[in-house]
Amino acid sequence: MVSLGAILYLVARSLPRIEENQDGQKTGILDRWASSEIPERIDAVLNGFVEKLLRKLKVILLKVDNSLAKHIKKVKPGPNGNGKPSGIDFKEMAAEKNGTNGSDIAKNSETGNN
């Protein structure tokens, strides 16, 4: 309904202005409606409504974003999360697979010699 009203409003505004009749009365309902202040009032009301709606949606999205960030921070392992290291030590697993000591791999990764 709103889109139909917007299309009618645009069509009525784009029609060339016809000079008023000698009697000063306009014949069609659309002509009277287009030349009145009603379309501008409707446009102002709709703009205000859309602005308020978008602001409220923005606030809701920011709240959802904050709650998701807090949830991710709780789930994320490591010093930034809950402080617990992950239960899987991939360096030890690689050392067992290669037959080397896990501490050698840790030392090499710290010095950059891998």
C-alpha cells in the first residue's frame, strides 16, 4: 500500500501543471489531491516513522552485537577468553607423530627455527 501511494505521489508530482479552470475548481480527485498539502504531510510522517524505526533497529543490532561478542569471548580459549588453554596440544601430537620430543618443537617455534 505504501509503495502504491509513493508511486501515485511521484506520478502526480511529475505531471505537468495545468492552469486552473476559469471557475477556479479542479475537476479530478487526483488533481485536487496532488495539489493539496496532503502528499507532503504523508511524506513527512513516513520519513519520521522510518527514521525512528531505523534508529531503534540500530540500537537492537548493537545490543545483539555486544551480546554475541561477550558470548564469543566466553567461548574463546586463551588469555583473552576464559583463561583456560585448549585441551588439545598440537605440538605434542606432532612430536609423537614425528618421533621427536615436544619440547624441541616448542623451542624451535619460539626461536623461529622450524
